[in-house]
Amino acid sequence: MEGKSRWLILIYRLPREPSRPRVAVWRKLKDLGALYLQDGVAALPEDAVTREQLEWLQLRIQEADGDATLWEGQPNTLVENKGLVEAFRTSREEAYQSIIARAERIQAKARLGGGEPLLTELAKLEREFRAERRRDYFRSPLRKEASEALKAARAAVREGGSSAENLSAEGGR
Amino acid sequence: MLWATRRGCHVDRTACAWLIKRFVDPEASFAFFKDPAEAPDEAVLFDVAGARLSHHGDDCSFETFLKEYSLEDPVLAEIAEIVHDADLMDEKYGRPESEGLDAIIRGMQLHLPDDGTLIRSTEAIFDGLYTYLAREAL
């Protein structure tokens, strides 16, 4: 049974206008994988990295004439903690599903002899996966599936690439 | 001179400590605090919210150091891009080294929880990065 974990809660308010800082803060929180509990209230599990990132974000909000306080704490009950962990896992699913679908498409194209552009597309997707994994704080169950789909795609692209090379080498002779 | 920063150093602060020792103050000693209120009075603070040598606008602290001390070495400018991407994770410069550096320093931080030991150990990494990039830049 999981116990209660420690969380960081950023509570902030920014002026309506200009919208640029509001969007920048929202995007940064999204990049970090934070979950909005309410408008202007975002949660992240506590570790050295999330703490540091939120401290800088707090400073940026203050520099943009906003208010921000950073709190650490635990939900009152185990059930609430579990709900929060589940919400974090669920929030990553859509991204993993999209990665899996695109990896499968690359794999299918590689079998048809896709060549060089597929490798670039795959590298971009692998990069996206690593970013996703970094903000997947509670190991969403789809992580493994996404990782395996990418491995299969890479194997297919490599095979496809080497047979294409053989073909062109033969054609050159 | 005594330099002080927050505990739990990651890539920006380990890189700054290396920069201080190699390019700013070879005699530097370091202190680490949990709360800025505990910082020694005589210390120069770095990578602390509101300090001169800290994040400013888009810049991470390492970038601020280069500007504040007019360090115009092109190899340091490259290291600054890598540190920026690893620290702020915004892919501003798209440096592929940043992901590896981030993983290595995060791992070392877990392995060496004492910040003094950590920054002594990471010096070799930044020395190596500097030597490598200097060779590449030729």
C-alpha cells in the first residue's frame, strides 16, 4: 500500500494583461507535468528538481507583477493522496498513446522501405518520449508500452535502412 | 572569497561553482544553506532568487556569471548553452549534450548528497567538457 507523498503547491495570480507571462507560466507548468487543482493552484510531487523549477517560476511570476506562494505538504488522507497520484498517471496517458500510435506508423512505413526521413521522425519521437518520461512522476502504465513501441520502430527503421543501402549499392554496380 | 548558494546543487550551481574556481576566484570556498536567511553575511550569493548572480529574465545563473564578469571565451558560451538547456529544460538552444549532462549530474547528486563533495567531483566533468569543446571548436 502506498503511503502519503510530499507535494509542492504553487498558488499564484497574474494580471489579466499582458497575456504573455500568463501563457509562459502555464506552458512551463505543463512542461513540468504539473496538475492544476484549481485556477492558479498547481501541484507537483516534491523533489530537488521540481522544487528548484517552481522556485524560479515563483520568482518569474513576482517579476511579472503577480503574486505567488510556494507550499509543501500532504493531503489529509491516504485516499486523497491516492486520487492525486492517479490523476497524475492519467494526465500522461494521452501523450503516451499518441507516441505509441506514431511509433507504430513509423514501424509500418519502415517495412515499406521509408528510408532516411523516418530516422529523423523517429529521433524526434524518442526525444518526445524522454521528455514525457521525465514528467511521468508515478510511472504511468503506458510508459513501458511506449518504450517498447519505440524500440520496435527503431529496429524496423534500421533493418529497412540497411536493406535500402544494399539495394542502392547493388544498383550502383 | 566565500561563495554561498542553496543546498541540493544541480547542473546550474555545479557549473557555476566550477566557473568560479577556474575563471573568477581560484581561492574560492563554498557554503551551502537551506534557507537564504542562514547564509553567512560575508558570502557572495549565487543562484539564489533576487541575488545579482542568479537567474535574470531568460538567463540561468551560469549565463549571468558570464555577463557579470565579461567572460567572452567562446567555449564558455557553448557550455552556457548546454547548462541553460539542462537547467531550464526549454530547449532554447537544442543542445543534445544537455540531456546527458542532466542525467549525469542528477545521478551524482543522488550518489553524493553532500554538496561540497558533489561540486568537487563535478569539476572533472566540466573540465572534460571544456577540453572537449575547445578541441571541437578548432
